[in-house]
Amino acid sequence: MAEQLLLANPTNLRADSARNRSQIVEVARRMVSEDGSLLSMNAIAHAAGVGVGTVYRHFPTIQVLLESLAADSFAKLVVEARQAVLEADASVALERIIRTGFDCQMEDPGLAAVLASPSFECADILDYSAELFSCIGAIITRARQANVLRPDITPDDIRRLLNGLAVAAKDLAPRKRAQYLDVLLLGLRPESTITSRSAA
Amino acid sequence: MAEQLLLANPTNLRADSARNRSQIVEVARRMVSEDGSLLSMNAIAHAAGVGVGTVYRHFPTIQVLLESLAADSFAKLVVEARQAVLEADASVALERIIRTGFDCQMEDPGLAAVLASPSFECADILDYSAELFSCIGAIITRARQANVLRPDITPDDIRRLLNGLAVAAKDLAPRKRAQYLDVLLLGLRPESTITSRSAA
DNA sequence: ACCTGAACACCGTTCAAGT
DNA sequence: ACCTGAACACCGTTCAAGT
């Protein structure tokens, strides 16, 4: 009952198990950063000097592995989202949480992949997601009331649009990325608004 | 020398070859519409009652197969793009070509997949792409001069942003899709503009 | 010319057998 | 408890052998 399934960073592991686990994580992280995207359970096992079954023992599915690799980035995003909620100005809060979501995805493509997945399997990732959505919800409610956001936008819309923007901005220079983010931020403003902003 | 490689709709085929080819296309089209995305060469061959080698003879790679399936949609998009160029008003032309690009991708997810691919393999798809880019280029040049488009946007940006929007809008209701498109259209307008548009 | 399908090197995933 | 790796059912792709 008190057992926690699919925990990304379990504790109380046997010494060799913990060693294997960190080996696997290290190898997988290097593989995704090198190769771009595709990672294979068998290849990971081989590179980590471990049986395939050991990889599956720690990460019963590829989704779990991906979520585990992105857990730290996701936690960081949640921390930043909480700070955005505390922002006094509704418009600033909105821009900040969207900018943060975008930046975090650009820093860690693995996080972008996880945020794009239809559902989560790790318990802590589920928690992070709930927390993030709660922050987004609070901010866009305020933003709507302050008339700095289109009234038809939901937290899920923000998630989807950020995912789409991450796809569009993949492999582009920071300046281009900033332009794309600007396009989204401007487009999210309610209709019939005077937009006059200083160039970056 | 006069031989055309990787043609999507070759002519002058032997009778049985042509029959096989249309069988393969038919099966593949049904598979992508049913299953969503993944299609397997071996599965196609089996479902089409044909050897695997025959599938490879007609479509040397999956990319070629995908491009062949999307060729008609792509041609339609190019026709619409040409009409958008003829639009008198620069702003109307811009909105029209973007809307058309989005709508065509929504109608045929296979076209969206092809438009998202980093490079093309079929000769006619390359032609379509060049033509489409030419249309986009002409329109955004005009749009910039008319001050109805951010000056830093290139044709490739339009392509990327439309791809991203297609990802974001996947599986959503038409009304939501229209909202997302609105967000992009608004966001593409130059800064310091009064935006006052009637609700859809 | 075109077609066939066994064969190859890979996947993800499982599970009896070991320690 | 945990690990191993052969084994299974799949991939994409090739190519000798058939008609």
C-alpha cells in the first residue's frame, strides 16, 4: 500500500542495483545528447555493460526512462512556474511562465519530448505536471481578468502551443527562437489591443 | 539521361506492375488513415498480397512512399498558394496562404508529415516545394512592404511555424484549430499595430 | 522486366536460469 | 533480490532465385 510504483529516483537500492541504475542513466543521457533522439534498450544495456533485463527492471518502459531523464528539468520548470505565479502584474506573470516553459524545453529537448507525450507513467512526473498546470491555470485566469489574454485559451492550449513552438524552433539560433516566442506571446493577446513594445 | 528517378506517379508500367503499385498505394493509404501514423513495409506487402521486394521496387524508401501518398494534397496546396499570390491586398494574401497551408495540413496529416521532413526525395515533391516557397516568398515580401508582417520573418519561418501549429492542433476540434491559427496570424503582425478584428 | 520471399541485422520485450 | 542473456515476434532492407 505504501509502495510507490514507477518512482524516478528510488532510494534504498542494493549497492549493485544502484550502481547499475546510475550507469544506465548516464549512458542513456549521453546517447540522447549525442545521437539526437533515438535510444535503444539493447544498445543502452550493452553500452552500460549490463543485461537487457536490468534496464527493464529499472525502467519498465521507454516512456519511464525518458521521464526519468527529464525529471530534474521538469522539477526546475515547476520551481520557475511557482515564481511566475507570485509575479504582481498579470501580464508579466503570463509572459514569464510561457517564456520559462519555452526556455526549459529548449535547454532540455528530452523535457520537450516528455511534455509532448499524451500521458505520464512516473508518479513524480504526474505530480510535477499537476503542479505546473495549476500554476498555468492560476496565471491565465488572472490574465483573462486583466484583459491581457484571449478569453478562449485554456491551460491545455498553452501546453499544446508551447509544444508546437518547441517543434518549430528546434535547432534554431537563440535569436530566431526569441522571435518565435514573441509571435506566440503577441498572438495570445486579446483582439482589439494596442500593441506597442520595444524591440529586443 | 531523360530518365526521371523517384517519380511519384510513373507511367508506362507493365500491367501487373501498375496493378501492384495501385494495390500498395491503396493499402498504405488505408493503413495511415486507420492506424494513425505507423506503417510497415512488410505489413503493407502482406496486406497488398505482394512480396516485400515489390514494395521496395516502387517505393525505395518510406519517405518516398509518404511523399507519394501526399503528392495530390501537395499539388492542391500549390494551386491554392498560386491563387493567394494573385490576391490584391497584401494582408489578405498573407492570411490566405497561411490559412491554406494550415487547412491542407489538417485535411491530410500525411501532407503535414511530409512538410515537416527535413528533405524531399521525389522529384515532383521537390518541384511543389520550390513553387510553394516561391509563392510564400512573393507574398511575405509584399506583406513586409505593406507593414502587415513582422520584418524578421522568412519563408522558412512560415513553414516551421505552420508545422508547429499543425503539431499543436493535431486531433483538436475545428473551432480550436481556428483559434490557434488566429494566434499565429495575430502574432505575425508587426509590433506597434492596432489589432481590431471581428470574432469568428 | 518484374516479382518473390528467405535472410540479415536490428528493434522492444519476456522469462527461465543463475548468483 | 537482483542480474543475465537467449528467445520471441517484430522491424527495414537486401538479393539470389524464379517467371
